[in-house]
Amino acid sequence: MSESSSLDVDRLRARYSAERERRLRSDGIDQYLETSGSFKSYVRDPWAEEIIERDPLFDEVDVALVGAGFGGLLTGARLRELGVDKIRLIDKAADVGGTWYWNRYPGVACDVESYIYMPLLEETGYMPKEKYSKGDEIFEHCQRIATKFDLYRHALFQTEISDMRWDEDGDRWVITTNRGDCFKAKFVSLATGHLQKPKLPGIPGVESFKGHTFHTSRWDFAYTSGDSHGGLSGLADKRVGIIGTGATAVQCIPHLGRDSQELLVFQRTPSSVDVRANRETDSTWVDSLTPGWQRERIENFQILTAGGIVEHDLVDDAWTSITKKLLAMRLNNTSGLSPEELAKTMEIADFTKMEEVRARVDELVDDAATAEALKPWYRQFCKRPCFHDEYLQSFNRDNVRLVDTEGKGVERITETGVVVNGVEHELDCLIYSTGFEVGTDYAHRTGFEIYGRTGESLSEAWEDGVRTYHGLLLNGFPNLFMQSIAQAGFTVNFPYLIEIQATHSAWLINEALTHQLGPIEPTEEAEAAWVETIVLRNQGSAESSANCTPGYYNKEGMPDDRSRQSGMYFGAPTEYGDILREWRESGTLTGTTQQREGERHAQRNL
Ligand code: NDP
């Protein structure tokens, strides 16, 4: 019997649609609350040991790197390799690390393979301990990169930018901060991260809870005891509730279940949780590696997970297994299928994969009703797939209970607990694992405004949606690089994209410094053409995304032209990187104010 004949396609379609419907909200209540004002305590820095005392700075640097996560670090490293000297990292955290500085919740780890996720392994001579690294190992690697490439020199931590203005007379960015600084930079690279501002759920009464409460992204170990590896002995006599069941919750719930007296998991939409299968790094494999191995492995994974074909699947994990099954068909339609037939074939493959994921729930969860509630009824990439080997089993513990809100979400929060379907669940501690702001204005997310060449702010320039050239340069904002996933290449391994953008920015900065070029910005025409390309390439995904269960991937079920415009560059697996590389190789700086003809100036350091 073929796969498709064992599937009741109409029933599955109807079920997916019903699940989507019940999750859509029409009550007019804001889905999420900002962690500002009276909720600001949710984003305080629990890790800073002291407030760094320093005098304000009024100097000048070549490059200001805003954000000291992978984006800032990789750009800094590539700039150093090219010999750029005065580089300043700026971050509100007390150290480098970005997401790996902030997220230290118990169980924090990366479910993308460490050998491809952790950048610059060959350059730093480091080999991760396991196939999937834990958060503290990745954080230490960030520190290793900063040390190796001398990026702590000139760095400003615990520093928040107030605003940035382009000084047309001096051709410099003037940067002011909450520390009284007012320094200049020839170039600015913004690597402020995609998921950096935690958000709270818009649940009535959220401000009234009198027990202990915090967000997973700022875990309160002073209350729970333990560390990112677990050992939460402070919860041994506590009734704990957690709201949210996304990728973060999937990692911390096994620890909460193990250590709390009682754990209640409040679920709105279940995650799709597949096998992770972690293991220690094999020293024989390490000994067999030859120079260039990491780049080869990263590209191999990128090609497979973006729908291409390779001879050997080097990473060979659940990510590549899923994408081999689901995406390869799209790019490799050699069987002459019509677009409709192809869409149907892909839908069947998706149903088949998700049936496997649902069958895994039945295999691992003892109680039938709980298992039923934990099954995801949507297409695989409607939400971020999760991979974990202990999450589902947590629900077999006597002290762990799933409180399924059937797509509706928690009804109300009271002084003493959480209300679902009219029933109040009393709690000592309530943990929000409710994710991060996505799709809000850049200035809103980062807390600072950027004023460009004409004095126009970034918020004004992007009023009708994100506008970039190559997902990096902005018309009206000279010598500025915006590193983000918006209008940049598709990947599931973000450091792959960061590396492409870091290499490109560093090359262009060095080119400008070496040849003493004037300010570089894209022309309006070049930017408009790139935006149009993005919008066109997102048409296909727009329809399927609109049919997806709501979440931050599809603007809570209501994607619009604006969200489509901030989509990624969909194309062949390595197409985005190839476009940027070929652009550099041409040496003509096409589409910018410094466009030049003829001779290939820029052969070095590609
Ligand atoms: P998410 O935004 O993915 O999850 C938020 C959760 O909160 C969802 O389950 C959401 O439900 C739930 N929620 C929101 N409001 C309510 C409500 N009113 N009532 C009940 N539930 C509610 O955030 P995460 O922090 O889990 O993950 C964010 C991203 O971080 C991931 O998508 C991933 O990209 C990254 N990440 C990566 C990891 C890795 O290993 N590489 C590990 C952890 C995170 P609903 O789904 O219905 O909206």
C-alpha cells in the first residue's frame, strides 16, 4: 500500500483547519504584552555580577558593532582578519554571547548540530563536547571568539544605545548611550538579534499574580537553585506553573518536572517534538577531519535543509531527515509534476511525517488523553520543529500535569494562580515561556532610533515595511549594515547566514577603508528591486503560511503584505550567499553610491 493510500487526506485537512480556527483569536485582547513599564523587571539582567563603572566616551572608532552575539562576534572576527583595528562591540549585557548570554534556563541547549552551529571551530581550535551543545558551552565559545580576535578591547558592556545619527558633514555615525557616551563611528553594523526582547502573554490579570514569577529568558536561579544543567532544589516544595510549550519550554520542562513538587504545563498549541539523539563527540571522527571540514559540513547541511541534494548527508539528523522528505521535492521536481500535483505530493509527505511525529507521542506518553492533547495538528514548518528525547516522557511523571487550553490560551491570571476553563490552578511560582517580540518596529524592539542622511528615522523609512539591499544595506543610511533574517537567505542554521553577512559587511568596510571611499549606501532603485524580489519570492509561502496554525511565523495567523516583505530570500540552497560573493568578486559595488566601472578592484580577501 502506498503512503498516500493509508492517509485519510480529507480528514487530516479538516482537522488541521479546525485546529487553526480554534487557535485564532477574535476577543480583541492584545496577544502579548511588552516587557516594559511595570513589566520591566522581567528583563532585568540576572547574570551581571556588578555594575561596570566607567567614564563616558567621546572618541572615534572605525566600526561600531551593536550586539555582541554571534553577529557582532563574527563580523568582528572577519574585520580583524582583514586588519581593521578600532572595532567596538556594544551590548546591554555584561559580556558577549547574545542569546547565549541571556538564555541560561535549565536544559538550555542548541538542537542544531554543534559542529555546524558553533562558528569558527577551526579558527579557534575548539571541538564541541557533544553533537548538540549545551548553552554554557556555546556561551564559553562566544567568549573564546572574543578573546581570540581581541574583541574585548574597546568593547562597551552594560551599555544601551540611546540613538544614532548620521552626521552628513563629518561622514560619521554619532552614537549616544545611556552611559553618557557620544562617540563616532565610520561604520555601524547592527546585529541586535532576531529574538531578543522577551514578551509576556496578553492574559487578563497578568499583573496581579502575587506568587513568584519570571520569564524563561531571565531564569531566576536565586529562587529555583541549580543552574543551566538542572538541580532546581528550591522547587522541591513548590507548585510550579509554566505557560508556553515552544522550543524553550520543551527544553526546560524535563528539569522542572524532575525537581518541582508539582508542575502544571499550560499549553495552547503543542510543539512537534522529534528525536534528537545526542551523543558525545567521537574522537576517531575528530582525528579523521581535514582542514576545511567545518565549512564543508555547514554547506552540506545548508543544501539539504534548504531543499537540495547531496551525495552524503554529513550531519544526518532529524533536521536533515525532515527536510529531505519535505523540501527536496520542491527544488528537484524532475518527475514533471504540475505545480498542483507537486503541492499535493508535498502535502502527502508532510502528513506522513507529522503522522510519525504524532505516533511518537503515543509511543512515549502513557496516558491516552494526555498523549492526544500533545499531538500537533499542523504542517511541519507552520511552527519551529523541536527535537528532544525527554520532553514527552515528562508527562508520565505523577507530579506533572498537562493543562491543555485547547488552542484558547490561559483565560485569566489571579493573585494566586491561573484560570483555564473556569478552573483556578493555584501556584507558588509561574514561569512565562512565551517567547520574544517578532515583527514589531526595529526601534521598538531595540529601544533606540536611527536617524539617516536626511534626518529621517528608520521607523519612518520602514513605515510601509522593511526595505534593504541584499538584506544588509539601507538607502538613506550610509555606512550602515543591518544584519537580520529579513530579506536575507533562508536557513535553519542561523550562524550560516550570520557568517555570510559578516563576511560581506567586513569585506565592504575594509574595501571602503582601504580605498578611502565616500559613504556607501544603496541607490533607491537597487533597494526597490531587491524588495520586489523578496515580495515575489514570498508569494508561494504566503498562501501556505496563511493556512498555518497561528504563531510568530505567520503573524499570529494573519500574515499581511508588511510581514511578507520582511520575509527571507527564498531560492536555491546557497543562492543568497552566491549572490553576495559574486557581487564582491565583480568589485564594481553595483547598486550603491560608490558603484564603479570596469576593472576588478577587489580580488583580495573574498
Ligand atoms: P515561542 O514563541 O516559540 O513559544 C511561546 C509559547 O507561549 C507558545 O507555546 C505559545 O503558544 C505560548 N503562549 C503564548 N501566549 C499564551 C497564552 N496566552 N496561553 C498559553 N500559551 C501561550 O518561544 P520560545 O522561547 O519557546 O522559542 C522561541 C524561538 O527560540 C524558537 O522558535 C527557536 O527559534 C528559538 N529556540 C531555539 C532553540 C534551539 O535549540 N536552537 C531552543 C529554544 C528556542 P502558541 O504556540 O499557541 O502561540
